[in-house]
Amino acid sequence: MGRKEIRHEVQRRESLWSQLYNEKDNKNSSSYQYQAQMGDVIVEPEQPSIGLCGWLLTGLSLALVLVTIPFSLFVCFKVVQEYERAVIFRLGRLLSGGSRGPGIFFILPCIENYSKVDLRTSVIDIPPQEVLTKDSVTVSVDAVVYYRVSNATVSIANVENAHHSTRLLAQTTLRNILGTKNLHEILSDRESISNSMQSVLDDATTAWGIKVERVEIKDARLPVQLQRAMAAEAEAAREARAKVIAAEGEQKASKALRDASIVMAESSSALQLRYLQTLNSISAEKNSTIIFPLPIDLIMHFLKPAESPVLKASQSLTDQSLT
């Protein structure tokens, strides 16, 4: 068989399965509306006959039920809860009408068996996954996945263990998505990662009768050395910003002092007022130290070195020789 024939056969089977598990129209009964809401009501195409042997076994099973009444009623009648559905197989074939429940349903002994499916929302706690990011940084990330069974029949007929398969797929999807992200995107853009992961999981698990409702990233743990390096980088950046702010403050203060000196030079009483204000601020602090400023002009002649007579005589001789 060639590749085209195999592909055609696969497409034909997929179309048959899609026709097999389409939902029915909504009815007026409350239980049927609940099933339609949960996506558990299906329409099946006409199935091939079970054959003469199948009908014979069905008749023998019915006869056995009638003969052993009322004891057979304890075996034939089953009950499922409001949040459960029962998928029935007769002689290995999926029984028409889709899953049964909630409430009481009837099975024939020996030829029918059933499987219960819980429709409540379940949670998967994805263990920490060691992921190598796009910028070659190793990070450990864990997540939580909330999902539910949307079609009980498909979850039994299409996959061996829908819950275990969803768990493994969630772990693989988490590693694949995080491998295409940089470290800063993982740390700052968790919502978009959760949404993309939810869409990928939902598309993949639709064929298993699973509906992924929500995905959340719990924590992203970095190596200890990387944490120290990032902390040192952040501290250096904060110190640099502090120095820049201090330099800007000094610049503004120097400009203000320059403007103040110009104002004080224009007014003779401004310096005296400033002196009195300084004394007032010192006395408010209960300090006994008093600083008394002296004008520089009054003590300038005391700071000049005295000229000796020898130096004066030598200076006069030098002036005479030049003339």
C-alpha cells in the first residue's frame, strides 16, 4: 500500500471518528442539558450488526436475567453520580447512545462491561523541569495545569489513560515552550507563557476528550551563582544611580549658592542677617559653641610678612643701578 493510500485511509478513519463523537441537539430535560454542557452527548453512525453469535449471547443473557430475578437486579442496575458518566461496551463494541448517566442505568451480565469517568476538574502538579533557555541559562520551572474530561466516550475509546497522557504532555510542552524563551521573558512574562501553553495543550488533548481550562507557572528557580551575579549587578546599578543623583544634587546646590552669593554681594545687610540666622539654628540645637566670623579684609595686613631693613636697602641699590 502506497503513502497516498495510507493517508487516504487515515483521513477516512478520522472522519468516521468525528462523525461518531458529534454532539446531539439540546433537549428539554435537565440531565440532557447537563450532558450537552459537559460535551458528553454524542451521535453515532449506524454500526454493523453483531452477528448471529452476538444476538444469541444477548438472548441468553436476557434469559439469565429473567430466570434469576430478583437476584439479577442487584447485578444489572448500576448508579453513577451527577459528576460521573458510564461508558458501556457490549461484546467489545461501544454501545450506541454514548455514555450513560447521571443516575441509574442497566447492563446485561456476562456480555456488557462499563467504565466510570469523572467529569470534575482535575489538577496536574508538574514537577520542576530543568530547562535550558534561549540565552543558554539553566532554570528550574514548575507549573500547574487544570483540566477536565469533556467527552467521556472519547477519553475511554481513543487513549489508554487520558490523565497520565495529559500529565506527560504537559511536562513536555512546558520544556519545549520555555526552551524558546529568554531568561528575562520567563521571569517577567509568565502570563503569555501560560496562555501559549494552554492553547497548545488544549489543541493536542481535544482528540482525547480532555479540555485544558487553565495553566499557571508556579515558580522559576535560578542557580545560586546566577542569583549572586544578578544581585551584584542590581546593587552596582543602584549605586551608580545614587551617585548620579548625588552629583545632580551637588550641581543644583552649587547653582543655588552662586545665586545666593550674588544676592548677598548686592546687599550689605544680607551677610549679617545670614550670620544671625546661623546663630539661631546653632542655639536651637542646645549647643554652646558659637562661631564668630571675622571679615578677611581686617586681618589681611596681619597675614603679610614684615619686610626687613636689609631687604629694603638691597631693593634701593637695585633700583639705583637700573637707573
